[in-house]
Amino acid sequence: MAELIKIGIVSDFEGGTIQAVDVLDERVLVANINGEIFAISDNCPHADLPMFEDGILLEGCEVECPWHGSRFNLQDGKCLQGPSTEDVDSYHVTLDGNDVYLHREEL
Ligand code: FES
């Protein structure tokens, strides 16, 4: 069963920017792409390193890991370019008024 966790309000996520948000025990990358908010895990599966830091690249719906250049689709976490061969976890995000909720599956 999914757990809904409030991660902020709409104005916290400016269009075209990417942010790292701590959600319980993990860090999630959150981006507003053309008015829609998406969230994927910050953990790059290539070398198990956090992706968010100065230099993380956001281009359209793609994010590039600053360590070795793997690219992931922010909409679904799919790996688009290696060296990673694995996808990252992605999370459903919904709005309730101005509040932004991340749906996290209970472990
Ligand atoms: S740790 Fe992300 S590409 Fe290597």
C-alpha cells in the first residue's frame, strides 16, 4: 500500500529546476517539467552514489549523473544512457491544492 508523504508546496518546485528532498530515509530528486512534478531516487545505481550536487544536469525530462554521465528519464526513472545498466526508482507525485505529495510504497 502506498504511503503519501508531503514534500512541499507547488511554489517550492520552480519550473526547469531540480531539487533534492529528503523523504524518510532516502533522498529523492524532484523536478517541475512544464508544470508537472516528477520524482526519482537520487541514488545512481552505477556506483551507488548520490547524483544531486552542483553540476547535476537537467535537460528537458533527462537528468545526467555528475559522476560518470549516466542519464535517466525523470518521468519514469528509465536509464537512457550508460554506464549505468539499471533504472532508478521513480515515484508517483500528486497535488492536493498547493500541497505536493510523493507516493511511496511501504516496505
Ligand atoms: S555513479 Fe552515476 S554514472 Fe557513475
